[in-house]
Amino acid sequence: MPMSETTPRRVATRQRLVEAAIREFAARGVDGTSVEQLCEAAGFTRGAFYSNFNTKDDLCVAVLEHHRDVVMSGLDQAFSDAPDAVSVEWATGTALSTFFAIIAPSEEFRITLMEIRLRALRSPELATRAEALATEIRPELVDFMGRIARQLGLRFRMPTEDLIDVFEALYFQGPADAERLIGPVAIALAEPA
């Protein structure tokens, strides 16, 4: 059973297990990856796993918490790096590329997020926990997209939350399609404010 004490060593162990999960889940899927494979990839014993997580679903939640932290930090940085005056080209190029680099920084991570979504379809408890974490991130994503639209003097023809769902669906369909379609979709769904 996981201990509640948080030490630097424990944090490092959890982080290595999360990083191993990202690699292994992308390669084998959540259900296709054993605890032993996770531990071997992280360089730990099963004891290290079970002192940090009760189940693989708990590890999935830790991966999603890591994702939430990366997204929050990345969006904060993106806001501070954004120019005061933006162009449509910047918004549909740099801003959207930054947005998706933050959401899924690698193909491996994108696949892992899809694998966790699949696992959540079969596990109502994981689905509930994943939705709670997504709810924490959502206001930051809405704010990011809204800020870009306002800087361009635009507003979206649909609720920003729905637009983000469209972007995520395109992105998880495949990054090549996303890069080709998201900019034109964003422009098509925007109008002068």
C-alpha cells in the first residue's frame, strides 16, 4: 500500500515510474504492460511500484497529474513569451504549435494519453479521476485560446471549450492532419469581435 510520506527519494522514484509508464504504455498499451515491465523499465523492483501505487490505474492518474503540471507550466510560459501584438500567421502557426507541443510534447506521450483514455473507457473509477484532472486544466486552455483570439480582435463562433474539443480530436486523430487542418479550422470558426 502506498505510503503518505513524501521524500525527495520517493518523488524521484515516482517520477521514474511515471516516465517508464509513458514509454511502456505507448509501446504496449496500459493493459498490455505488466507491473514487472514497468519496474524493469524504471530500474526498480515491484516493491518500489507498490510502495507508490496500488494499481496501474493509480499510475495512470500519476501520468495525468504529470501531464496537468506540464500543461499548466507550459501555458504559463507560453503566455509570458507571447508578443504584445500578434498576427493571424503567428496565432495559427506558432501559438497552435506551442499549444500542441504543451498538450502532448512527443508522439510517445500522445499515444500514452490515448492509451489512458482507452483504459478509462473500461474503468469508471479511472474515468472519473481522469475527468477531474481534465477539469483542472480546461480553464487554462480556454484562457490561452481566448487570449490569442482577443489579441487578434476575433472571437470564436462556438464556445472555446468546444473548439478545444475539436482541436484535441484533430490532434489525437494524427499530428500530420492536425498541423494541416487546425489553423484553417481555427480561422473558419473565428469572426471579428
